[in-house]
Amino acid sequence: MLLLQEVVLKKAKIQLFDEKFIRVEIFGKSEIGLIEAIELNETIGDLANGTLYRVLILASELSRFTKYAVDYATSEKGLSYIVGSGVVVRSVAHRVAANFYLRFNRPKKPIRIFNSEQEGIKWLSSLEVEYTNMS
């Protein structure tokens, strides 16, 4: 994949790639709350520029997401710029929390949890291209 654009925020880096991929890397011990979730979503929207994207989120072992951030990210507004998302977790605690949340709060778009970035990219690549245009 070819990197087209990169935006660095206080708690995350967002990278726009060709093939309709956006990669979000959460920094170190960052806590992502509602304000950060909205900022991430708006930045993805700016980069997407009218097109739906596949989004891969890489959470560091020490990062945290508040309930408000997760609720927003899985809401209609939070999903408005994506075809589907993959979340790469690096700790058992993150995996358990993510699976528990997703079991009871099904987002309207596909989302899966992965152990590696490669697994996430492979799955995201399988999502239908026909759903990647908002117009």
C-alpha cells in the first residue's frame, strides 16, 4: 500500500493509504475519550473526502478507550466514513473488553478484533469495494 497522507494528533496518528485504507495508531498510554473519538472521526472524514474507507485501528498495550468513546465510534455518526473497521489489540484485557462490548452492542457496519496488523489488513481487504463510495 502507498501512503498518501498523514495527520498527527495529540494521541494518535492517522494515515491515508491508496486502496481505500486508513490506519489509526493510538499512541502509548493515551486515553481516548469522547472528545478524542470525535476528533479522530472528523479527521478521518476530512481525509476520506466523500469516500468510504476501510479503517484499521492499532491500540497500544497501554492505551484505553472510555465507554463514551466506544459508544460514539460504533454509532451511526462514528461509522459514517467507514466500510468496516478492524481493531488490532495487543493485550488480553483489550481483547476481552472488545469482544464483550461487541457481543452486546453490534455496530451497523462490520468490525473485527485482530492480534496482528496483517490479519486486519487481510480481512479489511475482503470487504466489498461496492460499498466504498458514499455518492
